Amino acid sequence: MKIIKDVIILALETSCDETAAAVVSNGRGVLSSVISSQIPIHRRFGGVVPEIASRRHVGQILPVIDQAVREAGVDLSRIDAVAATYGPGLAGALLVGIAAAKGLAFALGRPLIGVNHLEGHIYANFIEHPELEPPFVALVVSGGHTALLSVPEYNCFELLGSTWDDAAGEAFDKIARALSLPYPGGPEIEKLAVSGNPAAIVFPRAMKDEQFNFSFSGLKSAAVNYLHNARQTGAAVNKADVAASFQAAVIDMLSERAAAGIKACGARKIVLAGGVSANGKLREVMAATAKDLGASLYYPSPALCTDNAAMIGCRAYYLLRDGFINDLAINACPALSFVKT
Amino acid sequence: MKNSAGRLNVLILGIDTAASVCSLALYDGVRVLSECSADGGLTHSEKMMPQLQALLDSCAVLPCQLAGIAVSLGPGSFTGLRIGLSSAKTMAYALKIPIAGIATPLSLAWNLPLPGVWLSPLIDGQKGNVYQTVYEWRAGRMFEVEKTTLKSCGEALSFLAQSGRECVALGEYPGEPPGGWPKGVHPAPPYVRKPRAAVAAFLGYARIAAQDWDDPFTLEPYYMKKSEAEILWEKRRTNIVTCEE
């Protein structure tokens, strides 16, 4: 008789302003997922302060790990591997999670798995949708990244295109700040846009000739200039119209490139990932785009769109399954992008 | 298990990543079983855990044989401190063993327990500043003469020069002073200048044996100052309040 044991992974995520730990069974079963958010701490600075984030991670890491282990109801000795995000992200913040994971892996005598945060975001979809499997096209949209990929199999990522300048989420945050909205700006713009007219202001859709790449800095400047000119001429600004028009421009660019990706790969599935994929309007437009092309759209629930460790545990499971483990010398890679494994 | 003096084994792992040197040691209450200090080269993040693996292997010790962890808490390099402490915390947690935080200046003073002189650890505090502490070793005990304070290098050295005492400067001070070392102030030789994990383990052993340990859940480095962003934010807020007044 063959006894198949569940593979249990303890995963950590500290790449930015969330200290998170999760216990994941066989890649897709989330036994626990604990997130300690620092958003209220950074709000008064209008963005994430790296030194404050790193300090907070050191204070939170063990309580968060302990809570995840207790909520999962597993003994530490039952953990088969320890995973941590090793990039991209803030160097000082990443180092706390990596050092903590190394300590656990060493003390428990278990393998260590370094996980690419962006790949983790894509894998959040596997947790949400048990039936989902590669191949698919993925659109990763977050505060730090905007990328379009083809994912033909579990440990293979082919980058189709990415942003030349700002990430979509970054543009959202900058315009939110220009509109005097609180940090983080993405959800605030979305809220304000509901009562605005998306056709009120025509903002540029950059790089129409590019098939898969993105650019948001021109759009960002156009929106900032619009507000600046209005202030100088004393013209009234309808903030809701600005938010709606700006959001529409971002979503247009994202959905156009995604459509091109689906067509080029002949994909039947398109997967959204990253913090901006929590945007309701983006989901709505992408659903229509997918439907037109006969593809199915997948995205995680809002809780799995933002940074969490469950997605890191899920990604780590498939790395472990194919023998991709790291030694104790692994370092933080703040500028890590998509790498072919 | 007994140690080399036949007493109950309390094998303590010492970790010091407060300065540029990554130092790890195993101490059993009588002997320093092994110590490894690597300065320069790879980052703490890259070298600390492989170095720990090699240290334990060299003594044929398994992680589960450790009885406690002593970790240097600073002040010092914020990143270095966080790397050492984060791994120390999770190891203590997973192995269910106590952790004891050690002040880096105290550890430095114990590098050179000599009577009759002032021992002054100077730790780089950035922007031409140092964290200065002054200790004196009398009758086998270390006394703090001056508590840890952030000051300019010049102020720290004149404080020692004006004491009229023979002083030994320890720690990672930023190079030779512009006007040379003042009369009566002597830099420690390189082999005792930097933090050593054997000292942290020695001090941690005493604390852990006395059941005076720290809570790994709440233990934090000694930052000694707020982040630049907080300092600026508070300055700006004070200015706004002053203007409104």
C-alpha cells in the first residue's frame, strides 16, 4: 500500500508593507493565512517608508508565524518546507522574511524555497480556482509591476511585455496624491470614479504601436498637468471625472495588451494578478474582453489580490515538486523580475 | 549531556551581526567550542546561515542540541542587526530554546576586560557620528561609566581626552581621527576591536543560566534613533504648530 502524505509548506512574505505567514497543504489548501498590515503606519507619510517597514517586520514576524502555525493546527515538526519571498520588493523588508525563513528551515532541518513575489501573485489564482491549470496568459498589475506573460506550464513564465516606465499601480497612487486622496490611492480612485464620467477628459493612451508593452508615465503627466492647469486658471475641477477618465485610460491600455496576448498565444484562459487586479472596473472590462475572444477570465478575491503568504506557499509547492530548492546563502533580490525556471 | 567541566551542558549559540563582521560562536559555559568571524566579502544575508552550518558541523553539533541563543542587539547597522535577530528569533522559536539580547557596546567592552582604564566602545552612527559608551572593569565586574549616547566623533574623543584617564577605544569607529588620537586615548588592536560572538555567547550564557532571558516575540534591535522619515515628519509638524501659534 502506498501512503501519500500531504506536503505542508510554511510560507513568509515581507516584500513591502505586510508581514504575512501562511501554512499551505499540497499547494492549494490554505490551512492558515495571517497578514499584519502596516498601511495605517505609513499613511501619514503618503507612501511606504522602507526603514519603518523593516522595523515593523522584525517586530511582527514571530507573532505572525506563530499565529499561522496555531491556526493551521499543525505541529512545526509536520512542516515539510519553508518558503519566503526573495524579491522583488524593498531590500530591508525582504531580508527580514528571508532571515526568518532561513532560521526556521535550519532549525527544523527542512528545505528552503525562495519565491518570486510576482509569480506568487499569479499563483494566488490557483488557490481561488481549484480547476485552473496552465496554459494561460497572465496580466500582473501591481504598485511595482505591470507585465503580460504566457504561462505554458507550472514552472515556466514567458514574458511577453512589461512597462517601460511606471507601473499601473504606481500611476494610480501618484494621481491619487495629486487629487489629495489618502494612501493607498488605487482603491480611493476607484471609489471616486464611480460617480465620475470616464469620457469627460480624454487622456492619452500611450504606445499604441506596442503590441505587448506598457507605458504609464505620459498618462500620469497628462493627468498631473490637467490638474495643474486647472489650478492656474482657477477652473473648477471635477475630481470624480478626473478619477474616472484616468482609470478608464489605464484600463484601456491594460485590456488592449491583454487581448493582444490572448490572440498571439491562442490562449483559452486569461488570469489577472496583483493588487490592481482588485479593481472592479478592470475586472468588468477584462471580462468583456475575454468573452469577445472566447477565453475564460480568472482573478483572485480581493483578499488574495493584495500581498499575502498563501500565494507564496502555493508557488513554493510547485517549485518543491519539481526540485527547485535554495541553499542557505540565498539573498534578497529587490529588482527581481520574471525569470524562466 | 555534560560540558567540559562536567557540569550540565548549556550550549549557547552567539550571534553578532551588528557591525561589518559576521561573527558566530558556540560556548558551553566553560569553553568556546568554535568561533567564526568573517569581515568583508559577502553580505550578512548571504554568509550568516552557511557560516552557522559550518560552525555546527565543525563541532559535530546539531541544531537540536543548542540550549540557548545570545544575539547582539546593537546599536549598529540596522540591516545587519535585523538579519541576525530575525534568524535568531525563528531558531529560538522552532527549537523551543531561550534567547538573550546583548547590548553590542557591553559585548565590545568585554573584548578587553582590563582594570585601570576606561573602555570606550565607539560604534558608527552615520554622518560622522558615533554611539559612545564608557565602561570600567573593576574586581571582575564591568561598570557602565557613561551610558550609550550618539555624538560626533570629535565630541566622543574629547570626552575621553578630558577624563584624564587612560582610555581604550573599541568598536567600528570611522577611521583615524583627523588630528590623530588624543593623548591618553588608544585604539584597540584590530583583533579585539570588532564585536565577537564568543563574548555575546559568554554574556548570554550568564543570563540564560540565571533564567533572565528575553521574549523572542517582542525582542527588537536597539535602534537608538527614529527613522529619517519620522524625524523629518515630526520636524515639519513642529514647524506647522509653531507657525499656527
